[in-house]
Amino acid sequence: MNLSEIAGKEIVNLVTGERLGVVGECDLILDEVSGEILALLIPKERGFFGIKKDKSTLEVPWRSIRKIGNDMIIIEYDGVY
């Protein structure tokens, strides 16, 4: 799967049912040697017109992803958002 194929998908937490963001708004942590995705960095708060008010992020390990569907990515993350 290419990054462009998941860029517009919403991220939903299976544990809380919360919508956490869209992959296109996230950063990725990559293994420099293998190119493997290690984690998603999801911005915690978006302000008016999508301008970020808070620069903190939620780091969700890639192994927390349970399903990549047509419209969304389901993660199982029990950490504090």
C-alpha cells in the first residue's frame, strides 16, 4: 500500500470511539534503515480553520493499527489523548 492511498483516511480509536484526525494531518516516524513505519504522530488539537493551537502530538505505535478500511483506519490505543 502506498502512502497516497492512506493519506485521506480518518483515524478512529477502537477503545474510545474518538476520531483522532486524518492521516494527511499526521507525521510518521520511520526506521531509517528498513523504511518501516514505526508510529503515527497525531496532532492533539486543531484550532480555527485547521490552524494548530497546540504543538503537542500523540505518538501511536504502528502496531496499534487494527484495520485499514476504505474510509478510515481503526487503531486500538488505550493511552491518554
